[in-house]
Amino acid sequence: MSASAQIGVTGLAVMGRNLARNFARNGYTVAVHNRTAAKARALVDEFGDEGEFVLAETAEDFVAALERPRRLVVMVKAGEPTDAVIKEFAPLLEPGDMIVDGGNAHFADTRRRERELREQGIHFVGTGVSGGEEGALNGPSIMPGGSKESYDALGPMLEKISAKAADGSPCTAHIGPDGAGHFVKMVHNGIEYADMQLIAEAYQLLREVAGYSPAEIADIFRTWNTGRLDSYLIEITAEVLAHVDAATGEPFVDVVQDQAEQKGTGRWTVQIALDLGVPVSGIAEAVFARSLSGHKDLRDASRGLAGPKAEPLAKEEAAAFADQVEQALYASKIVSYTQGFHEIAAGSDEYGWDIDLGQVSAIWRGGCIIRAAFLDRIRAAYDARADLPSLLADDGFAREIGEAQDDWRAVLVAATRQGVPAPGFAAALAYYDALRADRLPAALTQGQRDYFGAHTYRRTDREGSFHTLWGGDRSEVSA
Ligand code: NBP
């Protein structure tokens, strides 16, 4: 087999198949391979006329079909299958070749794989790909990690197949070494969980407190989508809410079981945030809300617990409440992005990745699930000040969240009084209030820790660590 393909894709389920077609449609010759060869044959049979494909039935043929340095994209199920594929292909590759893992790998696995393959001179490029099936075909947001050298060889191709932002710039860039790309994709998904939860809470409040129907709420979301909340998730929310179930004639949202599932990247975002000591309370509430919804037996056993049932507002009050919900949603969204970017900054510091946060927000503007007009604002904030310690330190965001807070608080008062859970809105407001507090009760926590465990504390009025002799005369000693 002659080495005629500029890139190869192995793993041709929905994502790999569409990514291979995207490369071919953009003029690249693409070698295609799958463990079960029939899938590779089917791809070429069905879509062979979209561009140049080289069908490879064996691993040896696949590698032989690739121009050097070889660019081999792996789109298999994350975890053991990725290791199995690496084990199969690495012995067939040569120094300078690249293995690009586009699956949803845990960044720690990516770091390990990168280290192991580097010894062999192979570049391992852990790459986050967002946008689902549709994005893979028509332009995803792509977050490649790995060496700078590998980006030099791969970047132009990724830039060509990626989504383009409204200003025409490609939604991909070199994120940083080893696991940086998969880390950023992980946090992207965590933010996605938070966005979805906040939208779901807004829906629930509009339904139960304001008394709107799903179709009316769809219209409200459509209106919001023309303003500062303009985003893919708001757009599809309106579509889902407007959809009527053909079998029953009921709103679709009423015939779907209210138990949300998850694949794990949101959970990883929270687990890693705990390891890094970054407060991502909004993202955590989104993960927990999905988890709580899935505890059907617990929920069934708890439905009789005392508490108010929401009583819908009068029509004239409902519209004003909807405006307040928009403010609460926007303010909470600012907080979840603040928390997500804090986690990326902390990961970047911990692993020495030197991630450009403005660039991350720029490549999320198209192709991915959280694409939104709002990301332009975040990029502008980091462009104005690259070392911005927090999005809330940006004058524009600080002003907007300040202006939203009365309505944000009013929405939470209504939610609490009427017994409608809004954990994402509440966690976001608690984060905001904690950051702006003059004093936090952490001082008392330190006192308790010193009392039962002699963990010591620091004083406000002088340097050093101290311990109070709680069991004795309660005098203070330097520790
Ligand atoms: P799946 O995650 O369903 O994986 C199926 C593919 O993995 C098939 O090609 C299968 O080959 C291959 N595979 C498996 Br399973 N075990 C293997 C092994 N031991 N050796 C070789 N190949 C093996 O596919 P997907 O939904 O297209 O997703 C691909 C990757 O992209 C995943 O990591 C996913 O997390 C990530 N991702 C998915 C989305 C999305 O929206 N679906 C978005 C972003 C990222 P076979 O045909 O022989 O069984």
C-alpha cells in the first residue's frame, strides 16, 4: 500500500466516522480503519464520493497508508480500548509519528500515555473534541494538547476541519503540553453540566412559580436567545420545550422520565477540583442534581415530606418574574464560568501547562455544546488583562452581576418560599456572597479545629501559628 493519506482515523463509530468524512470533505486523503473492518468498508461504500478515502483492513495496512510523519487519529471508546489501540499501533510507528486521541480520556491517562510514548519518540496528542456527532462532521471545537512540534504538523489540518467563530477564526488552538487538551475538555463538559442545570432550574421556576406552559417557556427562551444569553443550549432548550409528543399529544418534556444520566466528565471536573482545592460549587450542584434525580426509590419514599407546593403567580406578575429569572440565570452563568476558568488556571499552574484562558474561551465560541455569545465577553476580559485572577474581577462582569443581584435574590426567595429546588442558582449566589464577605465563619471553623485537634490557627493581628490550651487554662501558645 502506498503512503498517500495525510491522516488516518481508527475507530469509526459515530464520532470517528464523521471526523473522517470531515477531513475528506476538506480535501485530505484519509485512511480509515476499524477493529471490525465492516464499519470501515461501510464508510467507504456510503460516503466514498465525498472525498479521498483509503480503506485499511489491517493495522499494518493502515500504518502503511499514512504519509510520514504519520498522523493517526484514534476515536475509540475511552479507557481500556484506547490503551489496546495504542498497544496495537505503537510498535508499527516510527519516531516523529503522532497518535491523536480524540476520545474523552481522563487527562491523567493522557499524561501517562504521553510519557510512555515519548520514550519511543512518538507524539501523543490528547485532544478534546466537542460538538457531538454533528460537530464532528461539520466542524467541532477541538482542544489539542501534546507537544508544540505535533501542533505544528497537525494544527493546520485541525484548523481547517474545526468550527469557525463568527469572526472566521478557527475553533482550535494548541492548549498546552501532555494532558492540557483533555483537561480543558473536561472542564468544558463540567461547565456544560452547570449551564444545563441552570437552564433547567429557570424552566422549572417559569413552569411552577410563574405558571407558564412548556410552549410559552419555549417562547421565553427564544426571546432570551436574542440577547446576552444567546447560545446553542438556550436555542435547543426552546426546541425541546416546544416539541409535542406524537403518541400522547402532551408536551414532550412531560412524557420523559425525570432522571438525568451522565457519562462522567462532569463528575471528573468536580473530583479534580476537589484535588486542586478549587471551589466549583455550581458545577458540583449540577452533577449532584443529576445524581439526585436518578435516586428514584429515595424520591418515591420522600414525596410525602412536608413543604409548600408552588402556587403559580397571576399573569401580570408572571412576566416580571420571568425577567427576574433571566437575571438570575445570567448571574449564575457568570459564576459557573468563573469557577470553570479558575479550575483551568489551577490545573495549568499545577502541571505547568501555561494555558491561555482567553484563547480557551475563543475556541469554545463555535462548534461545541457551550458555544455562546457570552464567550466573546470572556475572551475580551482576558484580552484586556491576561492575569485576571477571576472573571468577577473584570469590571464588566462585576457590574452586570451587581446589577442582577436584587432579582437573583428575589428569585431564590420565591423558589425557597414555594419549595422549588434551585440548587445551581443558590450555590452560585452563595459563592458570590462568600467572595464579597468581609469576614467568613472560617475563623470559627479554625477555632473548632484547634479545639479538638490542636490544628492551630493564624491571628489577624500578628504573624505566626497559635494554639489555645483548651483543656487547660486556655492560654495561647505559639505553635
Ligand atoms: P464509542 O465510544 O461508542 O466507541 C466505539 C468505537 O470503539 C468502535 O469503533 C469500536 O470498534 C471501538 N473499540 C472498542 Br468499543 N473497543 C476497542 C478495542 N479494544 N480495540 C479497538 N477498537 C475498539 O464511539 P463514539 O461515540 O464514536 O465515541 C468515540 C470517542 O469520542 C469516545 O471516546 C467518546 O467518549 C468521544 N466523544 C464522543 C462524543 C459523542 O457525542 N458521541 C463527543 C465527543 C467525544 P468496533 O466497531 O470494532 O466495536
